[in-house]
Amino acid sequence: MKRFARLRCVVSVLVVAYLLAFAIVYFFQNRLVFQRTVLPTAYQFQFDQPYQEYFIKVSEADSLCALFFKTDSVAKGLVLYFHGNADNLQRWGQYAVDFTSLGYDVLMVDYRGYGKSTGTPDEVILYEDAAQVVQWTKQHIAYSKLVIYGRSLGAAVASQVALTVHPALLILETPFDRLASVLYGFPARYHFNNADVIPKLECKIVVFHGTNDGVVPLRSARRLEPLLKLHDQFLIIEGGSHTNLRSFAAYHQALAAILQ
């Protein structure tokens, strides 16, 4: 009887712990998914290459902060970059050189509530804003080829906007198949579903993922591989994690070949 009582006590504790974790993950999922860092309006971005700063109006009340990096050579096209779920453009702007060095102009935007962008992020709002950003580029930037690049959470934004924009190329770095697959069994309030969108895309798709990704396990991205078309690419960086693919020569070599 004592053993049964102890077992019942342990089970009760585990159930309570799960329910508590369930509640925390569900009700605080906005903070978990959108790990934004706000910047004052007067903040001056610091990068090793010149940039132009814009504010793209997406509603009567809100605007997105955008940074435009121009290549030193004749531009082959424009890379529209949708970043991951954390920080702001001070972090992500450092990656623009990976594309400007290959002859592409780059436009990066902070989602609502990130950096100097105003408003509150939400899945549907991110998709709608991304579409508006594309329309803004058509009016303010001259380019003949559009490449949409999405990293992690931004991969879901990039793939969604590619449905209607039809870019020349879609590149997804460390994408998940769907948000729920990286929440370890906890319910997802947001969809962010690449698996449903990718089969509908007509453009070429290239996926980058690392073997040691502890945030978005390779198995999650692997579920996208059967959904790719014949000439799409699924490129695995051996030893790569969620945040360091650009530290590998294999990544830069592949990117150069893709964006030639």
C-alpha cells in the first residue's frame, strides 16, 4: 500500500508539472515565439558596410524598420531577408555581407515590435506585412531578380509570401516543417506551417540545415525534403547548429553556387 501511495504521489506531481508547463507554454507562447528586442528610435545601427534605413508603413499606426545594403558591383538581383524569431536588425544586418559579396542587394526588415518597428507581432500580421514589403520594393528598389531568404521562423514567412510573389528563388535556412514539431508535444497557438505551403510553390527552393541543430532538429526539416521538386535542393551542413551555418565554408560555397 505504501508503494502504491508513493507511486500515486509521483504520478500526481508529474501530472501537475505537465499541466503547469502546458499552461506556461500555451499562454506565454507569444513571448516564446517572438523573442524581440526593442530599440529606441534614435538608435544608430553599426555595420562594416554602408546601409540605408527606411520605415515601411504597413498600417495607419505601424511601420517596419528596414535596412537596405547595396552591393559594390552591378546587382544581379535583390535578396529579401526574413530573419529568425529573436533580437532585431542590429544582429541580422551583419549577415547582409554574405549576399552583397556575391553581387546582390539586400533588404532586411524587422517584424512588428522588433527593433524600431512598431506594433505587435502575430502570425497573420507577419504574412500580410511581408507581402506589403514586397510591394514596397517594387516601388522603391530597381531589380530584375527577386530572391526571398527566410531563416528559422522567417522561413515560414518567406515561404508564405512566395506563394503570391513568385520569386526566382526561395532559400530556407534551418526551417521546421511546422511550429508544433519543435514545441515537444506542447500545443501550438500558431501554425507557421512550411509543410503545407512548400508543395504549392512553383519557384526553385533551396534548404540549408545543420546536423547538430538543437533548436530545430534536422528530423523536422527532413520532413520537407519529400515535398521538394526534382530540381530543388536540400543541403545538409555537417556539424552545423541552429546559429552557425555561416561559419562553415560549405555553406558559403553552396550559397555562391546558388546565387551565381
